[in-house]
Amino acid sequence: MAYLDHAATTPMLDEALAAYVATAREVGNASSLHATGRRARRRVEESRERVAAVLGARPSEVIFTGGGTESDNLAVKGVFWARRAARPDRVRVVSSAVEHHAVLDAVDWLADHEGAEVSWLPTDAAGKLDPALLRAELSAHADRVAVVTAMWANNEVGTVQPVAELAAVAAEHGVPFHTDAVQAVGQVPVDFAASGVSALTVTGHKLGGPTGVGALLLARDVAATPLLHGGGQERDVRSGTLDTAGIVAFAVAVETAVKGQQEYAARVAALRDDLVRRVREAVPEVVFNGDPDDRLPGNAHFSFPGCEGDALLLLLDAQGIACSTGSACSAGVAQPSHVLLAMGADHDRARSSLRFTLGHTSTPADVDALIAALPTAVDRARRAAALRTPR
Amino acid sequence: MKVLAAMSGGVDSAVAAARAVDAGHDVTGVHLALSRNPQTFRTGARGCCTLEDSRDARRAADVIGIPFYVWDMAERFHADVVDDFVAEYAAGRTPNPCLRCNEKIKFAAVLDRAVALGFDAVVTGHHARLGPDGLLRRSVDLAKDQSYVLAVLTRAQLDRAVFPLGDATKAEVRAEAARRDLAVAEKPDSHDICFIADGDTRGFLAGRLGETPGKVVDASTGAVVGSHTGAYAYTVGQRRGLHLDRPAPDGRPRYVLSITPKTNTVTVGPAEALEVSLVRATRPVWTGGDLPDTPIGCEVQLRAHGDVVPATVRVDGDGLTAELRRPVRGVAAGQAVVAYRPDPAGDVVLGSATITG
Ligand SMILES: Cc1ncc(COP(=O)(O)O)c(C=O)c1O
């Protein structure tokens, strides 16, 4: 079994799992006033401080959530609502064409249901955003813009965006800037304050923590209207009894991942480079997608001309190799990736794509297994794709 | 063998996949997404390509413990089955889309793709027997027998087909599904044409072909006895829904005798006029032995779940004729004539052809 899908989710770190189990054995609602509640609260607040410390934020800027999707929705909708409430003509949302669906669909929802006007920033062929285009957009419309949202690193092709430059442009125009850093934290250096962003999404299960726990880092001066109403546990922006064990394990994972980032990135990037070189040798026609330099260390993304990614995935899966087509499913049917299309790929190339992502448990044996299985899989997938033209 | 199990989300295909695993095959489950817009069939649809069906199929595959994928076959399905269905009606014929789907999708597009990907065969939950002798036979459950809609398959197609349910009745399949903890054990059968979710074939055709008013004419007198909004919506043998202005002189019911698309005319007449003793057909497929060069005595079936009649069948190049020993009413062009050889071990499909008249 070669698990080459760490960008989908990565195994929990031992220390995070141990912290989870130990904390989950304890009773305690962090909102309770008695000793048991105080103990839970201390665990949550210590966790908040740990997350803040390694991500360059103040503890009060850390809002625990139910993961990346919730943080993205809270940032996009919550900041939109709050900014529009302050000034009704702020109805514009600026986003990028390569966002994760958690941002993309939240923005689309605002357009469909809240009358938001949306400006989608294009990318270059490597999936990279150009700060000059954001500057042009904001020079023309800054007073109407409620929020700018652009991801730190792309989950499909691994391209890392010039986030600090983008955030600086937004700051020049006094517009809050949110970034989805789900794929970035633990992979590349991420510092909330230094980056200049106003809001940042992070989730546990992509960095060795539990699934269903994450955070939105939200600058103190940025207001967000809640998505969830209730006890107001998190700065009155997010309600719901806190998942003490999940939060503790999340904090341990964030801390471990961020502190080990440099060493991790060097090791995994070397393995990834080896994978890329050997895939190119095995299948010379492959097209390598994404930015070759500004790239997540564990990400390798290819188009296999004349193949369908779906077919390759099935064939590799049968050989015990787990990877991803990166494309979202609409009603169970794979759609060509909006990221590849935004990068200028045609439908065939988008459909021929496959993503291999390495992580903290990856070994050279995983790469060996892939290279052993790939040529036959490509050959068969090509024969299957050739049948697509009706006879 | 490495086999691909087509899983519709129903009980039959789930049990078929499980039986293929028990038989020692290396099984991969695939649900065919046939609708161009699955979301529109989200709830309440009775077809076989809804989102719920896809989930049911996936759940069954998980319980059986096999890999599962969704294959998008919507484009091919629409070109080869739906458009063909509409074109056949427009030409005054009565197609059988399940048969066409087997011929063009399950045992062509899907099978070819499976073979290219390294699979040896396709498994389906059809109720029909296909043994080591390579002969296609009726299911033991005659009420559920689907050999008619499989009779179009060629030798090459049958050689790569596996039908694990032929020796089981529907009741046995359901009981087995329950024993195997498959949640679809109690799922109702789908009866309708899967791409016409509300069962309104006439409405579907009107949507595709538009309404073209025309005349209903009496066969013996030539008199106009009614009107219609499109001749394509009628089937030979149909009695209901004719809305005739005038009763027949003899007061007996009248039936559709023929449809003439060129003049958009529906011709009606008495039941006896429907009787046919000679059936002509085209594009014969023969899998139950060598192609006969002399007339052979056998039984024929002229529509799904239709009566079986003794006949003498002749195959001549691209044509086939069946002389029926007793006349049959309501033989529609576009349906298949399937020849069977009676056999105590299950009637054997000899061959089939598409009825032209
Ligand atoms: C870039 C990005 N944003 C958001 C998410 C969603 O995060 P979660 O799974 O925690 O809801 C993911 C992961 O699926 C992701 O890759």
C-alpha cells in the first residue's frame, strides 16, 4: 500500500493522537464554571496560545472551528456580511479562479443569494496570481470591495501564491484579505502577522491533527458576522461547545508541524523530486503542472496525455497506490478540474491529470511502488481513452 | 478472472457482484452515470440513474468489500440509447431502450473500456443463465427472465459477460441480499424507462419531437375518425388513449394498426386486422449454434414479456423471417424477434433480429 494522497488527509502524528486520547478521557466543558470546566478551559487556552505562538498570531486572534470548510465560510461570508452591514455599497468580493470549493462555493453563494458582485482573478499557466491584477482591481473598485480571498497554496497543483504581496496590496486599499492556508501550514513557512493577511484558514487533518478541527486566525480589527449562533464561545463569532480533545490534539499537531517544517520540507521535497524525475523517465510525454519553484514540497501533479485520470486512478488503486484526480465530483461524476481549466488547460488535459502528494509518513518505497505500476497503467488507460470516439 | 460489476444501485446487481466475489473473481464495482444532469433526478425519480441509486450502489460495494467507481457514460447513453429511442419513435417504430442499452452501452462502451483497462468480463444482475456451454438461457424465474433484452448480444459480447443470477428467483435474490446485509434487499424494482423519470413517455416524446397534429384514419373505410398530436406517440396494438370521434360501425373496439410518419397518420381497425403470421426482421444475431442455412422450427418471442409462439425461422443474409404457427396481435416494428429452442435446462436463445414488419 503506497499512500500518495497526503493532501487529501494525512495520518495523525503520534503525539497528537496521544494528546487526543489523554484529553478525551477527561470530562469537562470549557464554558463551565467549576473545577472540571476550568481544567478544560485551561487546555483550550493553552492550545490557543500554542497555535498562536507558532503561527505568528496573538492568542485572541485564534478562533477554533470545525475545520477548513467552516473557517473559509466564516471568513468569506462573515467578513462580507460585517463589511456590508457597515457600508451597504460594499458588495464586491475578489477571489481567485483556483480556490478550493470551500471558498469558491461560498463566494458563489454570496453572488447567488446576497447580491454580491464577484471579481475572479485569473492565474498564469502555473496557477499563480499576479499582485498587479489585484492592484488594478482594487484601484478601480476598492471602496466597493467587502473582502479579498486568495489561497496561500493550491491543493491540486501545489502552487504557492505570493500571499504577502497580495496582502500588502489589499492593505494599501484598506480591504481585508483572507487566505486559505490549509495546504500551506507545516509545508511552507506561514506567519500570520508577517504575511499581513487579516484572516487565515488552517485545518487539523492536513498536518497530522484530527479531522473536524481547525481555526480561523482573525485580526482583532476585522469583524465577522457569525455563521453559527449560540453560546458565543469563540469571541462571539463562533458558537458551539468546544471540542477540548480535538483542539488540544490540533494544537500539538500545528506546533509539531510548524516547528519541523524546514526539515520536513527538505526531506519530502527530495522524495518528491525523485518521484517527478522517475515519472518523467517512465512516461516521457507527461506534462508537469504547477509552478516548478514556488510549490508545496510534497506535491507532484501531472497530465498524462491520451489518458483519463479516472482510469489511471482505478488501475493504480488496484495496485495498492492511492492518489487523486484532484477533480471535484458533481453527483458522483468527476468534473474536469476548475484549477487546470483556469490555468489554461483544455478539457482533455484537465481530465488526464493525476495528483501525487507525499507527507510525513512517505518513504522511497512508496515512490518505487508507483513507478513499478505506472507504465502498465498508462498503457491501459491510453487504450481505454482511445475508445472514447464512438465507433 | 478480473471482472467489472455494473452496479445500478438495485438489489440484483448488488447480489450479482457479491456472487462474483464468492465465485473467486477479482471484482471491481462500477456505477454508470447515465443522466446528463443527475441532480435533476435527486429525489422521487424511479429511474436507474439517480444520485440515490449511485449512493446505494456505493454502499453495497462497501458492504461486499470491493472497489467502487462511477463511470460517466452519459454522452454515449444519450447518443446511442436516448436519441435512438426518439428517432425510432419518430420513424413510427417502437424501440426497446433496455435492449439497446445492453447492446451499445453495458456490453459495448463499458465492456470495451473494461477490457482495455485489463478486465476479462462484465458482470451484471440480469436474470438470465449463461453457462460454461456459452449458451444464453432463460432465468429459472420466468416472470423476471431478461434473456429477451440480452438476445441482441453477439458471441463476442456473451463471451465476456457473466450473469450470476440466472439460477435464482427474484425472491431468492432478495433473501440473499438480506442475508448479506445489503440495504437494497427491500428496494423496489424499477419498471420504468430510466431516462423518463415520471413514466410519461408520450410527454417525453412531445418534448423532444414537438406536437404535430394529424389524422386518425379507419383502415377499411379510409374515413377520418379522430385526430392526434403526433403519430410518433402511438404503438401498434394500442387501444387506449385513441380519443376517436366516432365509434366503429360494428361498435367493436379499434386498435392502432399502423403508423405512417411520412403523412403523420395513425391507422386504426379491428383486432383481427392486427393479426400477423409472418414477421420480417433485419440484422440477425445468432448465438445459439451455427447460423442455420435451412428453415428451423423453434419458438419466438416478439416483445419483452410477450407470448411465446411456435414458428419456422429462416435466416437469409441480413434478413430473418419467422412464420408463426398461430397469428399474433400487435407486432411492432423496432422490437426484437427472439428465437428460442425449448430446453428443460432453460430455453436457449438461438438468435434475434429487429422487426421491420
Ligand atoms: C485548500 C483547502 N481548503 C479547504 C479545505 C477543507 O478543509 P476541511 O476538510 O478541514 O473542511 C481543504 C481540504 O479538503 C483544502 O485543501
